[in-house]
Amino acid sequence: MPLPTVEPYHALLGHARFAESHTLSQSDDKYFKSLDEMVAWIDQPCLVPLLASIDDEEWKRLCDTVINQMIKRTKQANGTLFETFPRLNVSARR
């Protein structure tokens, strides 16, 4: 699923009557030096927050599934790992 464009977020902020608001689309694509680097990038922000919610067996299965899917999705013909990583930065002040 593609990332939404800036315009709907800008309009939403406008309807909320913020004194100041900014929206910015940014590409922060990732080239990983190794599989370990990619796993660390996924693990901390994406998987660790779920740790308290599932048991060890489910945790292991979840991690394996996510990592294997990421390998399939990011592995390039030359063996490097590449992930597109669009960001939408939004800030507002009342």
C-alpha cells in the first residue's frame, strides 16, 4: 500500500485550525550492509514493542516470519538488501 500523499494531511490540519502546520514527504530508503543490520532495524521499533503481548513461542514465530518476508522483499540480484522507506513528517502548533 502506498503512503498517503501530503495533501490530505495538510487539509486535515487546516480543518483543525492550527496556527501553524507543516507536512513534508521524504524518502529515507535503506541500503543495509548486512542481514544483521536489517534485522536490528526491524527488531527494535517494530517487533520489541510486541514482546510483552505474546509468549516466547509466538515471538520466535513472528520474528522468523517478518525477517523471512523482509529478506524476500529486499534482497537484490547482487545480494544486497534494499528497502524503500517513505516518511510523512507532520508538525502542528496551536
